[in-house]
Amino acid sequence: MDALHRTIFIDLPLGVEEILNIEVAGHVETARLKFSLEIDVNIVLRADMRGNIDLRDSRCRDFAITAKPAVLQREGTAEAFASPEVVKAIQSGALGRIAVSMIDFSSPEYDKVVLDWHIIRDKTSATAFAEQVRNTPRTPGRRTSVSSALELGSLLIESSEKDIVATRKVIDVSGDGPNNDGNPMREAHDRVIAQGIVVNGLPVMDDNANGYFPNLDKYYSACVAGGRGSFVIVVRAFKDFGAAMRHKLILEISQNEVPIKQAVNPPAENGLLKKIAAGTEALGGAPQVIRPGQNEFSDRCDINGGFGGFGRF
């Protein structure tokens, strides 16, 4: 009699499945196993949806705001994850895989986890995640609560710790305005950093966009980014968001601070930096990278917070 063969799907966290055959006394037996997955880094992507009002919604008829920046953020993020440079950086890690989730944020009541944790380890998984980013509906939003997004991101990381064992924990914040709603920014920031989470920033400073904030890079440096090895990459136009995101991911996934230090203070000729920044020619070179630090916003992270703060924000 032929041996009985059964397929086994091991329950990896986040719906990742692997096939395993275990033969016992001529029979392939079925079992379901659960275990934690070790990864190099888990990353929470947080995209600012402020102004992404669905104009078809009668409740939003008074908010004549374009959703174009949100579309460009989605597309840029998808392009970054699908790029060969990012896939190579992931596979070069000690474990060769990362976990990524995504949050849309604006005012606290609109904050939403739009993509739960996904494991990315090769071209196939990276491409699949990129397509999910493109196809995920954008969440309506009004104002900008960076503080509530940090809080939600930290809760998302904490809730995953039984399933995912990460060497590093990172929250990324991308947006075009400062905190003007929700809990005090400084308090939320310090609580998240105290949990060992690194916060990196992608401020978008497009002077052609609605509500342009000219010193947003300084605000992100003083009030948003923090933690060991943290950095801020400045995006000068929404159309360059994808190249900046790609550059950020490559720096972020690397397991030492050397590439970041070289990006902050690049030598005149640096082959390693050129290699890391591959594909950023669309920006006219690598995007500007700055370190978090004290400046004129350090004591004003919540200046006139809530509705009415920061003028048009």
C-alpha cells in the first residue's frame, strides 16, 4: 500500500504559509504548528491623510481639498518596496526578512491600520506588498495628529511581539504638516522612544502644495524623529516621494549607523553612499538626510495645538 501523503501548512504569523512534509513510519502526517518569527526589523509606515477628503461624501462637501498628495504617497511607497535596491537590502540582513504594516493618520478619530503586518523577504513578497499598498483605499482625514499616530504605531508593535521577534522596531512618519490635533506631541514622542522604538521622518516640503510649511524639516528634527540611529529625510516635492522612501528604507534596513552617518555628512567621493543611494537620480542626487536635534521648535512641538494651531494646518 502506498504511503499516505498529506500537506502540512504551518501557521506562521500574519498569514505566511510554508509547506512541510513529516514522514512517520511510512506515512506523511498532518500537524499545525505555531511559533514566533524572528526578523531583522519591523516597520510601521504612517502616511498623513490630512485633506484626503472623499468629495463624493456629502458630509465632506465643505472641504474642497484634493487627494493628490495621498495618491502620490501611496504610489511612491509602492514603488520603493518593489525596487531591486530595497529587496537587496532586505535580503542582506542577518535574517533576510522584515515585517511591515501601514497606518493612515490625520485627526485621531480617522487614524486607521490599513495594512496589518506583512513579512517581506524576497522579490515576490515585496511586489505583493507593493500592490496591496497601491490598492488599499485611502482613509478620509482632516487635521494632522502626529502624536496619535505615534501612539497607534507603538500599540501595533506591542501587539505583535508574541508573533514577531524583531531586532529593531521602527515607526516612520511621512507628512506635510506639524502636529495640530490629539495628545501633546512631546509626551507621546517621549513615551514611544522610551519603549526602544526608533522614529524616523519623511517631511514633505513641496512649496507648490496646499498648506506648505516652510520649516517642517526643523520641526521633524526637533519634535518627531528620535531614538538610536534615527534620521529625517527631506522630500522637496511630492513627485520625489518614492525616491526618498526608497533611500530611507535602504538606510533603515541596514544594521549599522555607518551609511546614515555618511548620508548626513557625505565625503566628496563616497562609493558606498553612491551604492546605497542607487536609484535616486530623480532627485538630482541623494535626498537630504538630517539628524534629530534641538532647534527653535524644541519647546514648541504643541504650539497652539488642536484646532487653530499652525495656521492652515
